Amino acid sequence: MKKDIHVVGAVITEENKILCAQRGTTKTLPYKWEFPGGKIEKGESPQEALKREIDEEMHCKIEIGEKVEHTVYEYDFGIVHLTTYSCKLIEGKPVLTEHASIKWLSPNELVSLDWAPADIPAIEKLSSK
């Protein structure tokens, strides 16, 4: 039986552009694009996990808004339950610590990247607005 992995992703928007992050070479799904975030730890709410992950991974602070999408996707390594939230930066600028690259794209440009499968439903929703 595959394990369930509960993760959160930040759809960080600034000046009508959305932050896209490319996974590093040593990560599962190397070079795929994703919304930054990570695993929800025991005892954390999704919002607490997202604030912690963005602080750890990108050294900036965010304000979390509405849920964008919830996706369940089965990978070889487990079943990922991804919840994405609309966010805005309230302190600092994203710094690359774990990702290979970041880009700021308009919603209609999002489909041009090679996204991790679990992120695609959120991309479809965001790019059709």
C-alpha cells in the first residue's frame, strides 16, 4: 500500500505574476516545476505548514488567502494530497535554497512550463481565469 503524503503549495502572486519554482536535481521529479511549499508536519495546520516551508525554503514571509485547488495524484513513491493557496509576499524576496530556478509568469504563461502532475489542476484553474 502506498503512503499518503499531505503537502501544501503557495501560489504567490505579485503584480499579476505568479511565482513558479523548479525542483532541484536531487529531488524526486527533478527539474519539474511546482508551487513552492512542502509536507505538512504532525500537529500543523496546512496554513502553518505553508508559512514554515516558505520561510525555510525561500527565506520570506507570506500571507495566506483562499484555497486555490486540492489535488490527489498517485506517483510511484506515494499518493500526494496537494492543497494550494493564494498567497502574497509580506516580507522579503524569494531566495533559491532548494530549487534550481524560479520564474514570475502571468497566469496565461503557466502552461508553458513542465509542471509536476499534482500541480496541473491548479495550473488549469489559474490559467483559465
